[in-house]
Amino acid sequence: MKRYIITAALVTCIGFSYGLRPSFDVNAGWQYLHISSHGASATGNFAVIGIGTTAPYFRYMGLSASVFGIALGEDQTSLGVAGRIGFIEMIPTKYVSPYFVQNVMLDFSTSGGDSYTNLFLEGGLGIEFLTSYYVSPFIEGSFGWEHSDLFGFSLNTIGISVRGGVKFSWIK
């Protein structure tokens, strides 16, 4: 059993030496939202703090998820768990690796004859500064669109966000 664990650790270290590394990230940034519904609209600026994770399934591709997030606005504070999940593709180089992120979320529920539908699409670009340590800084920008239907009431949201932070990996 010990031999299999050592073999798996060596394959992981070799396979992800210049590519996507399994990691947890801590980030902070800014988000702008424009919400519209039946001719009425509202906008808001939010300071965002979050925690996420990246799980590679191939050397240059993986899954990315936002595990926890707080959005602090002028009139509103939002707290979320498991905010989004999507794919990440990296173009690895030795020191700086640009990457692409796509997130999709579909939520549908019904209760007592009422239904709720939520569709969320997001795309973004980022740069991770690879280091020879377990910590790598990153910067990311994204554009998102969300459509919600609740009790026959339709709501559209467009958002732009910029965030930066550090990724903590157990593989150098």
C-alpha cells in the first residue's frame, strides 16, 4: 500500500510541474452588477472576498469552484456558500500562465405549484504567476449573465468582476 501512495505522489508531482496545480485560493476584488426586470433597473458596486479551489483532471484543464464568498455593497451584504463551479484551461509557461474560466449554473426547483429557475453563465481570463513555492499570486477578470424566473417574475443580471489573490498548492 505504501508503494502505491508513493507512486501516486510522484506521478502527481511530475504531471503538474508546469501546469495546473491542485490548489485552494483566497481572493478579494470588485464586482459591478446591473439588474433589470420589466423596464426597471438597478446597479450596484460590491467589494468581494472569496475562497475557492482548483482540481486538475488533466495537465492543462481542471475544475474550479468558488466555495465561499462575501459581497459587501453600499446597501446590501451577501454571503454565499458553493457560489459557482466551472472549467479552467491554462496555457502553461515556466513563470506566468494565462488561463480561461467558464462557469455554468442551472438551478430549478418547484414547491406547492410555484417554480424557480435560475441560469448563470460566466466567462473570464486570468494570469497566474507561477513560483517555485507553494503560493502563487493571480489576477482574474470575468463577465457574467444571470436569468431568474420566480413566480412568473423575470429578472436579468449582468455582472463584471475583477479579483486577485493567492493560490495555495501542496505541489511546487
